Amino acid sequence: MSFRVIPMNSRRRARWLFAGVTALAGTAVLTALTARSEEPASDSVGIIDGAAVAVTGPMRVEVVAGFPRTVLRSGSNVLIKSGTARLDLTGGGSISICGPAHFSVLKAGNQVTVALDSGTIHLAIEQGPAVTIYTPLLQIQPIAIGDGPQDALVGFDATGAMCVRAYRGAVRLEQQLSSQNIVVPQSADVLLVNGQLDGLRAGGERCSCDPQLTKYSSPPRLELVPPTQTTEEATARPLGSGDVISPLPLDKPAEREGPVYQFFIPPLIYNANAEVQPEVDTSKILVVRRVRVRPTLIFQGRVEGELPVSSPPVPAAPSSPAPARPAPAKPIKPTAQDATSMVDRVVHFVRKLWSRGVGEVSK
């Protein structure tokens, strides 16, 4: 049995050839996938924002400033279920939509066509694509005066009549069946019934769609704050050298003063074989009322001292005239009897002294 030995140079050539073929195949596959995934940017109509918007047909989702946005492409079918929406056109300008509304968009070059079935739209274009609005019977095209902006409103009211209002610039209305056309001047408001241009009348501001109400407000973004990293000074400090912060005391929940009711109901029974389900026996429903009984307060003590005797009330005396003021008393002069008693006292005192002096001499 013999084995053939392949030279080293041939092996190296085979390896290089295999690597080159693999690289070419990978490049071809990536190119094909990229070509498929890339969508033509020329058919992009604009970005639509709204709370209740449903889009069918060609579309794509892009991330703008960190938020997903729905990009309408040519042929998109849009349904505004409720509320308002805003379509920012790619070439400039915006279209406000007040729902419920249903429309489709088509784009060819710098021409944008809006096929409106229901609802009200308010377009404001200063420098942007040419917009044409189609309804089942009319073709509506805003006309700029000079190089001025285009600002118009087209919609249907509750009765189905069409409202056309030209804020800035004019609006051309053309009947698709008869090719009859008229021009609505600036600041005019007209109302069409059944799509007939012969029966034009003043609109009276029956349709409204304020662009300020359809401005999209981006939701708040959540920023992730990374945790603070420990510095060398913090790791070098010994344990226990920092300030100790005592936790805040937790407030105890206030106890409920009122009664608490509990209902005990027997379990419900469902029988799939029975045509009529058994009713709940209300006599077995138990209601428990829990009440917190407050303790009875008893005060103990004594009263010191005697109680003052209350004197009976003195009846008020009948009013009488005030008594006359007595005359001042005259000084009383000493009488003769008082003078005699004074002399007797002096004589008695002298005798007393004399008797004491004689007794001491005799001793």
C-alpha cells in the first residue's frame, strides 16, 4: 500500500487559494445583504408621531435622538384612531392631522400626494415639497403667493361636508369628474356639500385642527448614573473614623380609631352539568364588627378644708331716701365728778408713798 506525498509548496498554494475564495464569497454575501437591507431614501415621506397611530404598508423605524420614530414611505396607509398626530415631511414643512382620520401618502420626486378619506389635516409649508390633496370628488392644491408660505386646512365635519380654509396663500379646488375648478383666496373659508363647487358657502370655522396641539413632546429620558468609585483617601481612612449618622426614626402608623368590618361569605359553587347555578345562601353570610374598647377613666382624690357656709341671699331693701347726714359732735367738757375722782387718786398715791417712807425709817 503506497501513500502519495504532497510537496510543501503545493500545500501552501492550496491554503492561499482556499483563503482567497472564502474571502471573496464572504464579501459577496455581505454586499448582497447590504443591498437588500438598504431601502431607497428617495421614497421617504416623513416622520409621523401620535398617540393612537396605526400604519400599514411600506414603512420603517429609525432611532432619532435616542427615541424610535416611524418613517412613512411612499404607499403608506395611516389610520388615526383618536387624538392628533403630526407628520414632519422629509423635504420640509409639516402636516397636522386631527382624528379620527384615514389617509394614504404617495411620493414621486418632489411631489407628495395625500389621499384623504376622513378627518381634518392642516398643512404648513414654507420651503418644501409640493403637496396635493385628493378626496373622493375633489383635487385640492395649495398655491403660494410669490415666495410666501403655504398654510391651509382641509377636512370633513360631522355631517360629511368638506371644509377648506386658506390661512396663507390660496387654494385651488378642481372637480375630478367635470374638471371645473375655482381658487379660494387667502383668508377665505368655504364649505362644500357633496363635493359640488356650485354650492359654495361660508364655512363658519366648522372644522378646526390647531398645529400647536399636535406638536410632539418627547418623553423624559432616563439617565443611568454610575456608582461612585472609592477614592484612595476613603480607603486610607481607618474604620470608625467617619461620622456616624443615626437613622431617622420611623413614624409608627396611626392606629385606626373606627370599627373594622369583616365579611365571611361561603365559597361559590359552579356546576358545569347544571343548567342553573345554585344561588348563594345569604343567611350564611357573616359580618363581624371589630371595635376597640376604650378604658374607663376613674379619678380619685379628696377635698381639704371646710366648705364655706353659704349665707342666704339678703333680699334687697326697698329704695328709701338717703338719711340726713348727722352734725359733727361737740367736744365733751369734764364734769365736777370727774375732777373729784382725780383728786382722790392723787391723795391716795401720796399716802401710799408716805406710809412706805415711815416704815423704812422705823426699821
